[in-house]
Amino acid sequence: MQSQQWSLKANQSLPPLDEKTGTISDAGTSPTSKLLSFGKDGRPPDFAFAQQKMRSRQVQITWKKALAAPLVACLCLMLLAVITMVSSQSVEEVRIQYDGKADSKATVRHVCAAGSHGQTTSCTFDVAVAKDMEPPILVSYVIDPFYQNYLPYVLALVNYVLEGKKATAGSRGKCKDTNSDRTRDGQEIVPCGVRATSFFNDTFEIAGIPIDQKNIAWKTDVDRFANPSDYPARTATSWLHERYPTIVAESEGVRNEHFVNWMRPEALPRVTKTYGNIRTKLTAGQIITLHINASFPVSGLEATKELVLTTYNALGGKNAAFVTFLWAASGTIGGLSVFFLSIQAIRPRPLGDPRFSTAVL
């Protein structure tokens, strides 16, 4: 007699034997009663699931079907590229480069470079608005390149300090490793780390046009940051507002939204951070007077700095790189599809055995 096919856990016994039917059953007390019912010969019950006779659907893969998928993907990418391109072209922006090697893509260029050791350089100049710009107008600064995605830079911070907790000597070790633990006169830097001590501190003003600098950081980030309980009374400590007084107020500390923005690293070398929003309309031909206090040196980095004023829509601002990527992706997929189609036309292959050319849907 064949043995019954049971898989038992520890301390588990078989359901009782039904003397009338001669089958093992759990008397229908659970949804698995049918699965636990076996005959005297140990065979599973006669229904589709137990007998592995469930209905299935299969598709025969032909060269037409195999090429249809990439062609559909190509058309979808082309459609998305057109939508993105039209959306990007509807955005108006003014790019003002004020430091670094001249960039041909900049709308305006005025030199206002900070000193090599962070000495502040103040500049005032006029900028003409080419086209109407409807509010809200996003104001952001760009540093290119600046490698916030470099792993030692990303890891060089102490989360305990940013959250207002007391840091251990061991947790501040990463700050010592990057020489961002203490000032030259021996004061303890709070918060420490390369990210916190490389804070971008250029400031921007437009005469007669206020820049709203509220709600520019993620609320979840702002809520996570907190000042220590002894802030700012602790002695022998270099606080954030003391190092960057033109950006950070004493009442804010690490909860300053410009600082919170900076502490979220960019994935790409082109760093773009929100500075604020303009809530008034700028008209074509309007002359705006821009005042910049440049304190963030980039000459040693061979980087450029820009101030960007831009409108935006549901898909964001201008993004020519993304449009180019979509066109390149659709062209690559379409080209490969045409290539394999030409191979099939020149050297057609007969369909193989259906048993080896089907896939379960």
C-alpha cells in the first residue's frame, strides 16, 4: 500500500479517519478540508486543484508579437518626449551666471566672485526680463559641479546632533576624520561634518520685489531637525548662526530652511537648491535690479554659480536633458526593432516547436 503524502509539523497529528468512507478528513471544520481528505490508497481527492488540472492560458510567441512590445514602448517614449518638450518650452526662465567659467547657456553673465577664503563680495547689477513671467516664480541657485553625492561627503554628519540629541565621542569621530569637528581656536562645531560646514551662504535680493523664503524645504526634514536643549547657552561652541549670520537666525538654528535644504544631498553633480519664490508678475522688458552677496568660493572647485528665475508647470521647469534622454531612448528602441525586423525579412526563421515557444500569461 502506498504511504499517504503528508507533511507534518512538530507535535502535529493526522486528522481522524472516517470509518464510513475510509478517508482522512478534518470533518469540514476548516477551508482546507478538501486538501486534507485522502483515500485509503493515499491518493489526493478528485478535484481540479488537487489533481493539478487548473485551467491556464498560454500565448505563442511569434516574431510579430516579439517585436510589437518594443515598438509600443518606442511610441510611448516618443509621445512622452513630445509632451515633455512642449511643457519645457512653455516655461520661461532667466539664468544669471555670476561666478566661474562662462557658460553659453546662461541668459546673463555678471562676475561677482567670492574671495578664495570666503571673503564676501557684494555686487549690484540690472537684468532685463525677456518675456512675461507669471507667478509663482521659483528662485533657485545652481553650483556645477559640486559633488554632494560623494560617499564620504554624504556620510560626514551626525544625525544625533541634527535631531537635538547629545552626540557621543564615537559618533563625532566622522567629523574629526574630515577636520570638521572644531574651529581653529578649539571651539566645538555644532552641527559638525563636511555637509554642515560647507553650507552655501550667498544671499540674493531684488530691489522692490520680495523673495518669499518660507516653505522651501521638505516639512518632514524640518520636523526632524532640532536644536539641543542647551542651545545657544553652551560655551566653547561654534553654533550655526554664528558661522553663517547672513542666512541663519539665532531663533532658527538648524531648523533654518536654507540649511535644511542644503543638508539633503543632490544625486547629480549639478546642485540645484530652492532659494525662494517671487509672488509678483515680471513683464517682458522689465528691468530688475539684483543685489548679490557672494561668500561661497568655487574658484578652487572650477565650478560655476548661477541664480535662476523660472516659471514652472505640472511637469516642473525646463529640462532639456530629460527631453534628450526620452528621444534617445525611443530612438534606440525603435532602431533595434527595425534592425531585428530587417533580419527577419532577409533571413526568416520558421516557428519552432510550440512546446518550447510559449509563455504562461
